Amino acid sequence: MTVMLPIDAILQHYALSEYTPVRLIRESADNAVYVVGEQEKEILRIGKRLATHDVAFEYEALTHLAKRGIPVARILKTKTGATEITVE
């Protein structure tokens, strides 16, 4: 069973220039998407049902496309270099 952490607890894993304001822009059965910050905005997507291998695949696909000059969203790694955090 997945337990949702408060946004602040999730954000502490990332080295952001701004941690507020946090604004929910979309929520579905699969994801919640937030805008974090005011001057240097970041997008935070909280996957509700994604398996770790799906996140890894998405990261590799986006990295592959970016290396070929295709403009894609970048995945911000955590302070420890991880591409995702898991909450159980």
C-alpha cells in the first residue's frame, strides 16, 4: 500500500532553488502534477501507480531523446542521484 507523504517531505529529497509556492495543476488516478517555485519553476509529478521499472524506462527514453537533440523534459535527480523516490 502506498502512503502519500506531505509535499514538503518529498521536496526535501531535491536540491531546488525554491520550495514554495506549491500549486496543484492536475490530478488523475495515475499522477498528481504540481508547479513548485515562483521564479525558477519546476514540475513535480507524483506517480500513484507507476512501477519502479516504468520510471527507469521513462528516464532512459528521455535521456536517449535529449542526447539526440530532441527537446524533452528533464528528470531532476534527487540529492543522492536517484531518478525517483519510493514511498511505501
